[in-house]
Amino acid sequence: MKFGVIVFPGSNCDQDCFYVARDVLKQPVEYIWHKSADLNGFDCLILPGGFSYGDYLRCGAIARFSPVMNSVIKFAESGRLVIGICNGFQILLEAGLLPGAMLRNKNLHFICKHVFVKLENSSTPFTHLGSQGEVLRIPIAHNEGNYYIDRAGLKELQDNRQIVFRYCGPQGQASEEFCPNGAVDNIAGIINKQGNVLGMMPHPERCAELALGSVDGKFIFESMVNRFIVGTGLKPVPTDR
Amino acid sequence: MTAVKNYEALGLTDAEYQHILGILKREPTPTELAMFSVEWSEHCGYTHSKKLLQALPKKGKYKALIGEDSGGIVVGGLAIVFKMESHNHPSQVEPKQGAATGVGGIIRDIFTAGARPIALLDSLRFGELKHPYNRYLLRGVVDGIQFYGNCVGVPTVGGEIYFDQSYNGNCLVNAMCIGICPKDKLARARATGVGNSIMYVGSTTGRDGIGGCSILASQEFKECQDKRPTVQIGDPFTEKCLIEATLEALETGHIAGIKDMGAAGLTCATVEMAAAGNSGVEIELQAVPRREENMAPWEVMMSESQERMLVCVKKGNEKFVRDIFVKWGLNASVIGKVTDDGIVRVRDKGELVVEVSAQALTRAPLYDVPFKKPEYLSHVRKLDLRSIKQPRDYNRALLKLLGSVSIASKEWVYRQYDHMVQANTMVLPGSDAAVIRLRDVNKAIAATCDCNSLYCYLNPLVGAQIAVAEAARNLACSGATPAAVTDCLDFGNPKKPDRFWQFKKSVEGISRSCRFFNIPVVSGNVSFYNESPKGSIYPTPGIGMIGIIDDPEKICTQYFKNQGEVVILLGPAGRELGGSRYLQEIHKLVKGDAPQLKLPLEKAVQKTALEAIRKGLASSAHDCSEGGLAVCLAESCISGKDNMIGAVIDDAPLGVRLDAGLFGETQSRIIISCPKSSAAKIKAIAQKFKAPFKVIGVTGGAALKISHKGKEIINADLEKLSQEWRGALEKHIQG
């Protein structure tokens, strides 16, 4: 499965995602400069974390107008996989590929720490190697992760099972006290209706190796690779889980 | 600053001005005078400190790289370069931008060497938080560090923060950056090759930060507000692009030399690159990209606008290099060329405004400075322990210490820093040292900052030795062999003999300790004039140290891991109270001598801990420092983020005075926990190195219990200890 990691000026998790794809998952991967429009040959796009364009104006608001984004929208429409992590999630929101918006964290501070998130939908291409309801320990690092959507929008997300990750306590309690940033309904990650575009605030690439203390994020990448290989009739890769 | 002709306003003395006239054999132009003033300032020229600094050791176990903007060591073909630098006065004036540009500046010092920045640490000192301005400073500085560091994508992995009245009126913000680069790809800060182009890259030049290093950094600190215009404004987004573009450009092989424009901006970069390359440089100021109109030549030369670099490009490759910077949205403009006559020539619209020998500008006058033992020492050193009443309630004393802001958890601060970006941080903030893996060589490095300035106030020679010893101890507790030091020396006005005595003794102390441990000082920074009308800061010779971990699987953290394990004290019993947090917090006394330091004992204890960790015998290892044994044990119990584990300590050597035994800060001590089956093996290692070894208790339960000769002295619920320790800083910040 060929990954493409999109590099906006100011992206700073691009190299981490690249490393996980190449060295942890042993998959082909290339960087895609934000001015490129050609996405031929890629099976999955990663919009990495960081501060694209310094997050000036509003997170992701300028990156959304990068030349590559028109191609990303077409890529998504063709049904191929797109994952946006942190700033990448914010860009997907700004581009309208996912519903809702990001506000500043409730405490008005940048927050970097491990949190617990509950896997609410394990039947997506990004999560099918996980088990429904399992609790993951995974880092967040953001200033604007306070996800907002209006009541009607939230109902739609819920009805369509588009909420993939929710912040929770160590035993999976998805109550307000375990929401680090004030996000509506403890939302940490959502998927589009078609089920091929995922946005998440936590950083799975920072917990894909035991050396960094947790491998709870690795199955997200493995799920993508695995689904792709199943789809092409090749033998699925063995996983750690 | 309107009358540029006034050399005094620029910080030059009469004698220095006469010296300049002698060099030029004429009156200097305003631009030349400005250039002399910055090159000969303490900040760039080390005029008062250089003679002493030359005595610092330059060799160690690993090959040392010394002499460029930053120094480093070579480990398995990989150069690890690092440096710590102060940004104190700018931060005191404008904390957010002061701290942010401090971070930006030190990052540039690293990637200008061709190294990718992989970690940041910050050593901070503030006055007491009961003063609203100090709370504003703390909030602003933390905000500046997170604003810059998070965006630029370099993890802020560690550091230290202390609070003391001596920093009321003059905070310290010392930022340290570590970078890595294959040894044969290191870049040099020099202009070589006659006819090669001098290219300006990065952000535009404005009037911000003019005279920052000569005016703000090299004079005593009296009035803040009117110096605000000398503080620079940082843009981390531009810096991030500049890092990527610079590393990409260096990769092409078309670059002969490169230097960041930091202190003294274009002046420093042109003059020092020419001097280092034994060349001359000529530039045309009209080619400099600007953000403001009608800037005078001296303003362009003195500006400290951020995120700019000067590159010496091999002739014929200008377009190639320029395209890389333009791709990253940066300015790139050829402003001059390398010449062979050793002269720096600056033209403005073709008119010659500067014509000076580069060597003359870089040879700042060096001073022999008078020194004198300070008078305060005779009374602060006097400490009669008989007059110190022992606490009736040791639980309360322990809680009070854990809740004092210098000891309390710094989670409120590091929670705001991205300490995981780059996906290499193996030990996150909150242990003795941060550990970062080096994927390419399958090793890891540990890094820490240390300095107990109260010890240095009481005894700078010993205090500075302890700063080095404690840094090494922190690294040993993480499983790393101490390898190299960067020092950031923050002191008062060197023209006052008692201040200079503190400086001199501190440098001697660093030198002694480093020689003993066989650790070179590879880079550093001197910051004098840290005084406000309230007086001088405590002498603060900050030590940044890195260590090498050969097997990244064998690392250790400070918190207890399992119930039912043995707790071991490596090192002597506590017996001193001088300079302790206990005296300061409980008895409101700043008195006594610094704790004793016996270097051979220190080394024996560190070697024992290190070997125990390397052999996989130790579950945890924690350096015993501020707050003594009791605080060290409490931290071992409560600092594990997801899992707190208590301990029953019934055989600790507490000596005759319980308060000295529990809270005394006797040096050379490490608390280790290990499975029962490992204790005898660790004992054998301790015997081999002749380190004191004692099993003092066992882990387990939900409380820390300490008893002496069968009598319970401390019995504290972990939740309560944790609440106090974790909550204190935020509580005090709210005011």
C-alpha cells in the first residue's frame, strides 16, 4: 500500500508519519509537496499534524487553499483513504471533507499528554483490527482540539456511527470529566459518511512502537494496510494484536 | 537612540573608543561605531569572561567539537551538537517574545551547524510568585516557549524552574537545544573562496531588536519599559521553514559556509564569517530584504530581526540555492561576495559606509577583572544547628516542602509544551532526565539542566561543582554515561569585584568537576549584568549536560514500578542542613554552607547506579536533591503518572538530627528500587565501586511511611502528597 504524506509549510509531524509508514509498517511512502496536484499512484493520504502556515488566521484555514487540496478532495471522492491527524484533521474540517469545526481548548492552553480514548466504531477501514469499545492510551498535542458541531450535526454523526473515537477515562467512561479540551460529546475523531476520510486529534504515529511506551496507535495504520491488501486479494500482514 | 555618535550610549568605554581610533586611524562612521559596540559587547566579545573560560576542559571520553556557534561530541559517526543560551533581559521586559526568541535563537545556533534540532530544554528562574509581576513573567515565558517550540516542531523535553527572591526584578530564561548531524556533514560558520556569493536568506530586516545585545544584554537592568523596542519579535512558522530549507540547501553541497543572524544580526554574521574564513566580505545594503522603509545603514547592520541566516554560496550555484529558499516561501538575495583582503566593506547605494578589518572587529579587548570575596558570606555561612528547632509534625513539614513551588511538580508548565513531536522521546518530562532515541545509531541520549543557585550563593566553588555533579547524577539515574556540558553562566555586574569573585569561583568549580568526570565543556554562554535596583541575582552557573545510552532498552525512570520491591539508598546518610530547602521553607533561613561534595564518592555512587541499570537490575533510580531523602522518596512514590506506589521505610540512616536525616541535602545519594532477587547483585556492584549501600525499606501500599528505631515519623497518604505536589504551582500562579 503506497502512503502519501502531504507536506504543507509548517507541517511538523510529516516526518513522524513517514517514518511509521516506512520503518514500522514497511510500506512504500512518499512526501507530497503542497503545491503538487498529482496524486496518482497513492492508495492512502496522510495529512499530518503541525502548524500549517503557522496556523495563522485559523488552524488549517490557509492550508485548505493549498493547490494539493483540490486533488485531495477528488482523491477522497474516488473512495480512497484519507486520514488527517491533529492539524490534518483541522484542515479536513476547513476543506469541508468532514463536518464541524475546532475551537480553542477549554482551558485556553496547549495540551500535550497521554489521554484515553474509546474506540466507538471498529468497522471502519481505519479501525477494523481493533475491538469495539476498547480503550486506547494515546497522546494529544494541540491548542485547538475543542471539536464543535451543532445539535443536528451531532445527531447525524451519532445516527451514522461517524464518531470513531471519544475521550474517556481508564475504564472507558466517556464522561465530561475525561474530556481534555471541551469537545462536544467527547469527540476525538470522526469519519465521513462514505467511511473513507478519518480525522482525529490524537497522534497514533506517536504510539506505534514499544520504545515510545505505547503501541495503541499502530493498529490504525495496520488496519489501513490490511484492508488494502484484503481488497487486492493479497495475504494480510500479521499484526501485533 | 538618536545620537549614534555617542559611543557611551552604545556601551563603549573611553579607552575602547581610543582603541578604535587607533585601529582606524580616523573617526569611525556611525555604522562602524555601532558595529564595534556590538562586537565588543560582553555578549559577543566575552570581554570580561574569556580569560577565565579558557581554563574549562575541552576533552573527554567522546571526541569534542568546539569552536563554532555551538559545540558537541561525536558518537559513532554522528555529531551531537548542543548549546544553552540566555535571553534574560528581553524576557524580563517582554516575557512572551523574550522567551520565544530565546528559543528561536538557540535553535538557529544548532541548524546553522547543519544539524537537525531534536530537543529543547529550558532552565528558568523567577522571583517569588507572591508578586503579580513575577506571575505575569512566568505565564508569559511559558507561553513564549510553547508558542515557539510547539510550532517549530522541536520537542521541549525537559528543564528546570526555581523561584527565589533574588530573581525579583531579573528573571532568567536559558534555552538549550540539541541537534544531530552525520559528522562529515557539519557546516562551518565561515566565508571562504574569493568570489563566492554572500546570500541573505529568511525573514526581512526591520527595526526590531536594534542593539539588543549591547544595550539590553550588556548593561545593568534599571528601567524596563523604555527598552521594549530592543526586544525582537519571533515567528516560529518562518523558523520551521528556515530549518527545512537550510538543511535541504546544505544537502546540495553548494554551500561553503553559513551563520545565523542572531545577536548583532548582520554585523556579527558578516564580520565573524569573514574573520573565521580569513577572508574579507563586501556587501551592498540596498540588496537586503526589508520590512521597513528609510532604514539607516547602521540600523540595517544592527537589526536583530529574527529568522535570518547568512550563507556563503559557491559561485555559480546561486540560483540553485535560492530556489530552495523560495520554495519554502523565504527571501533569498545575494547581497555581496567574498574578497581576499580581510576587510569588511559595507556599501549603501554604492557609497562606502564601513571599511574595517574583520579581525580587528572580532578581537574584542579582554579585561583582567578585579575580584573580592563578598562580605555577605561571613554572616550567611554562620549556621548554629542548635538554634534550629526540629519540626513536631514531620508529615506537615514534608507536605510543605512538596508544595513549595521550587520542588512541586512542573506539570502545569510542561503540559503546555509538545514534548513528543519527532516521535523519539523515550522518557517524557517528569523524571530526572529526558531520554531521546537516536534511531540511526540505535542509541539514545539523556539530557538535563541543573543548578542550585542557593548553594552557589553560599559557596560558588562548591555550588558549581555540585551543579555538574547533580547533572551527571540525573543522567546516571536514567542509564546514561555523562558525556558533555554546555554552560550558561548567569551573574551580576562583572565590574563589581564581589560579583566577579562569584563568577571566578563558579568557573573554577565547573572546571574541577568536569575534569574529574572527564567531561568537556563544548559550548556556552555568559550573561552578566543580571541585576536590578534590588541587587544581583544569586550566581547561577547553569549546567546543561547530555549523556549517552548505548543500549536504548536499558533506560530507567525515577518512580517506583512495582509493589513489594526493595528500596535501596546508595550514598551516605543526610547530616547537613546548610542551603537546604527545608531551612528556607520551614525556617525562612538562607544560611549555612553548601553541602559537601566528595567527587570520588559521587563517582562511585553514579557508577553503581549506572551499572545496576545497565544490567537490568534496577526498577527505578532517583537523584536525591532539594528536600533531601524524604522528598526523594515521596517523588519516587507519586511521580509515576498512571500508577502511584507507596513505601515502608524502616531502616533509613537518619543520624542524630531527624530533620537533617530526612530533609538535609547531603550530596551523592540515589534511591533505587529493585526486585528482591536483585538487591544482593546491586550490593556487590556497590562494593566493587566502594559506594555506600543500604536497604532501607520496601515498596507497597498507598502511603509513604518512614520510621526510625521502631518509631513512626512520617505516615502520609499518597493521594494527599500527590495533590499537594501536583497542585502547588497552578495554585500559586492563580495568585
